[in-house]
Amino acid sequence: MFDKSESAGRTELPLVLNTPGWAFWLDGDCDGMVNVMEIKSARRDSFNRSVLVQKDARLLRDLRIIAYFRQCFPSDKPITTIKELAYALASHSPYEVPISVIKIRHLHYQVPSTETYYRLNVTIVGLAVSSEESEDLPWCVGLGIVRGIDTLKGVLYVITPVPPSTLEKVNLFLQGFIQIPTCFLQVKGCRSPYVTSNVLSDRFY
């Protein structure tokens, strides 16, 4: 968080906001110019003014999650609808993550140890790198869908667009309140990729 008391002499630093609402401070080396971008709407009113199409917050969150997991596939793969993406995810090979090398942190509530994996299954988690030697906060490298859990084999099945070279460093799963878009679970004729038991897998480690 930004500490005003420690930044009294740095009032000229620009504040940058992106669409999801995250905020961060640049290092102050800008030349003082301000660039403002306006996204034009495809709809216009009777005065030829741009009219933004209103979308509720839940829909916007779902669209961001859908776009994120679309990155699991090459951009030239013909996936243009939610139904096609649901089918693609259903046939996508997840990573096998050994339970023994992963710590799990629930961000907003406490979970009994006996229910840890029950609560983790069929959820979206943050994939993070944490170091016991450092006091810094864990570094989140991306998101993943916990597609299934095999407690007998001691593995988690995870779908994510994060590259394997980065995944090798992940040792912490962060569970918050990011929900799987319901449209993924409502495609007719498609078995949900998040409750499938017969899956192929790539080794995580």
C-alpha cells in the first residue's frame, strides 16, 4: 500500500491505474507528459456520441478469467466461443503437482486441515513463489484451475497458461475468492474439465 507519510516529498510521482483496479507507483522518471486514451464504443446515440455498453461487474470478471485461460492454447487455435473453450479445456492435459512440494494458504478464512483439499478442489488459485529466507510477500506468477486431486498418488491436477520454466519455481498456492465462470460449467454436451477423473497429465516437477 502507498504510505503517504513516507512519500511527502514525492508528490510528483504518477499514479497508474489499469482496468481491474490495481494501482502502483512508477519510479518517477517520466517526462511529465500525460497520455489519455479513450476507448470508443461501437454504439452511438442520436447525436453521434459514443455510447458504452453497460456490463455488470460479475460479467466483466468472468470475461477476464475466460481471456486469461484462453492463453493455455496457441493464438491461432480456432477457439472463438465459450463452448469451444470449454471443450478445449476438457481435453487439455493438466500439470501434475506433487502435494508434498506445495504449501496452501487460504487468504480470507481459516480452513481445518481435514478440509484443505476439499476446499481447494475445483477452484482457481494463485500460483506463487515464496522464500523462507526472505520477508518479502510471495510473488504470484499467475493463476491456475485445480482440476482434480488424487490423494492416493499425492498429486494436484492444475490447468494454467503459465510456462513450465516459471512453474518449476512455484511452491505456494493462494486461494482467494476468484470463482470459475459459471459459463464454463453450463456448456451442454461437454463434461466439465474441473470434475473429470480420467485425465492425462504433464509432470510439474
